[in-house]
Amino acid sequence: MHAMRMLPENVAQLRSRPPVIVGCVGGSGSRVVAEVLHRSGCFMGKNLNHACDNMDFAYCLVGRRAWLRKKFPFDAGDAGARAAIDLFEKLYFKEPLSLADKWRFFRIGLGYLRPSAMRLLRTRTAGQRTGNAAGLLGGRRGALGVEGIEFSGWGFKLPGSMLMLNVLLDAYPEMKFVHVVRDGRDMALSGNQKMMTHYAALFGIEQAYSLERSFELWRRMNSWAGELYSRRMTARNVLVMQFESLCRNPREQIDRLVAFAGLPAVSDESIYAIPRVIDSIGRWRSQAERFESLDRQVLERFGYEVGPGPKNGVNE
């Protein structure tokens, strides 16, 4: 099939390995991590958007906001969630879909088109949603190529994947999870506040943006994920990666990432040039007083400065 030529040649070998999954609060810079992994030999999928988010996973699981609200944080062995994971894998690896698979795909699509779902999603029209679904079935080409790369692992990146950790660990007990964190104060000042629309309700936070609510969502999402993988995963299967450290010390941090993912050592020096220091790092300092009354304990947990003097990054 034409779509199969878009995949690595060693799909069976890749599928024998547990996936490397990248999650974060949206806007944390995880696109850079996904690109580094892909170019280092971890296949990240073909149906990707401009931010290298895996659209197969988004469609089957994280994009289903009403379903997510109803099920989060998911009971162990949830049958519906496991069926969604199975469908995701078939889309990801371009396997033929059975009639039952196609019916499930269709039912998920109908869920996106319900008026309540459209009001919740806000960011895409019904036509755009339908087009996106058709693209998944058609095996459209994504943002990352496969030419010239020998893949020795597979995985995917999507910010909301960390909210699916219970489901993912049921399906992939030996999975490796890269938790990308970025200073929540910088993120609260960002113009990108889609996470408020998508996930605030899961944590009992009003969706309307304010600096305080945005920071609180960052705090609760990262705390929830950290506490869950501390209980359910071994330390060797979790890597916490500060976006700021990746930008400032790319060689050291990329070598850590590649080793964690079980990939060959970097041989293409251009990979170290992917992360770049951006002006928005540390922008919170110009409004530091606005954060003084907020609960900043999670900042310290992930290695960020909360008082006078610098603090080292997590796992550095």
C-alpha cells in the first residue's frame, strides 16, 4: 500500500519495543524534544501537526474532551480506553481496519461533531474536524520525514498524553515517559492558553483565563502527573526534562534524552542545534510580584527558582 511506504522498514522490530512518550502542559516546548528524538532514531509517527503532535493519538484519545471529562483519571483496565489505544496503534502503523475498527472510528468522529463538543473545543470547525479525520484514514504525510534515518525505537508526543498515563501504563507497562516542564510563571504569561479551554475543568478550575488560573492549572497538571508516575513507574522509565536546561545546555541534555530512550549516541552534530534559547525564557521576572502569593512549591519540586539565588535543574 502507498501509506506503508511512509513508515520505517523495520516496523515489526519497532513494535517489539515499548514506546517513548512525551507529555507536558501545552506550550512547554515539547516539539523540540519530539524532533530530537525522531532525528536520533525514535520514529514519532507520520500524522503530525506543525508542533509534531501525533494526530492519531489526539483523535483516538486526548482530543475527546467530553469522554476525557467523564473518565478522567480512568479506572484500571478501562475497556473503552484500551479499545481506543488499539485503534490508535492501527492508525499509527497504517494497519488495515476491520469493520469494528471503522465503526469505532466513525463513532469517535460523531463525538467530535456534537454541539456540546464543538462548544468545548472551540478551536476547529466541524468541517476542519471532518477533514482531519479523513487525513488520518488517508495516511497523510506529517511534519517529520523518515528519509535517511535508521529507526531503533518508536513513540509519540502530545501534551495531553500525560493525562492518559493510567491508560498508557495499562497498555505499555514498560513505556518510557519524558515529562517536559517549563517554568509555570513564564507559561502563565504566554499568549497560548489553549490548555485552559481543554483541561481546566478536569481540575476544577474555571476555563476563563487569568494569570492565577493559568498558573494553578500548570501546578495541578504537573503535580498530578508527577505523583502518578512516582507511584506506578520506576525511576529508570521516567525522565523529567526542563525546557530551559535543554535550550541552554543542548549537548548535555540531548545526550541524556537519547540515552534514556535507548537510542544510539548522536552522530549528527546538527541535532544539537535544534534547541535554541528564546526571549520568553525568564519573562516572569519582570512581573515577579504577581506570583508571590501563589503556591510555588511545585516550581521548587521541578527545580525552578522560588527565592533568592539560582537553583539547579531537575536531574542535572
